[in-house]
Amino acid sequence: MLYVTKQDYKTIVAYCQQQLPFEACGLLGGRVDGVDGYVKSVLFLTNIDYSETHFSMNPKEQFAAIKDLRSCGFVLLGNFHSHPKTSAEPSKEDRRLANDRGFRYLILSLMDAKPVLRAFYLNEKGRLEEEKLVVV
């Protein structure tokens, strides 16, 4: 399971809405207890592609964000990005680019009035599988 605070959920949604019409992206830091992940830090990054259908994170921002997470004693749990016009289902590109075992991949759909956030991870066969996401 992956646990995200209500406040972090709200800030992710707000950031992704601000980046419209483009996909937004960022990193998630926190701690791991067994198989459960606890998000303690959300870091917003620039989508250098400025695209409505895909994203690339700024490498300098990524490096600085990971350094910041480590200095706080957190581990990199995964990343998130938005789908401005489609569901919170991994696209073909999302599936192709997901290659880090132990990472969580969050997708926020903004296609409807109510945003939908879902979490995924790579299963033992290397396929993205949904993980239960709990907003606390």
C-alpha cells in the first residue's frame, strides 16, 4: 500500500492543474516499512517537453530533488505525472518507460471535474500493476 496525506494529495492536484494544458510531473520521497510506502515529500519538477501527452523531467532538477530527499533522510519512492485529457491508466509510453522495481508510479487524471489519482508498481513479471493508494 502507498499512503499519501490529504495535504500532499491536494498540492499534487493543484500543481497539476496549474500546469494545464501540459502534463505535470514530480518525485515522491518518504519512507518504506515492509512493502508499504509513506509519502513524506512531494517535489515538483518541470516537464521540459511542455506536452499534453508526455513528459520528461529536467535532469538538473531531478538530481537536486534526490539530493534534497536524502538530506532529509527520505528515500525516493517514485514519481507522479498527470494526464490532462485521459484516464489515470498507464499509457503505452508510461509502460515502456517504467523500469524501476520498487518505484511507485502515480498518475493523476484531470479529464473529469473530479481528479483521479492512482498508483502503480512493476510486478515480478515487469508489468505495471495497480497498488492500493490510501489518502490519510
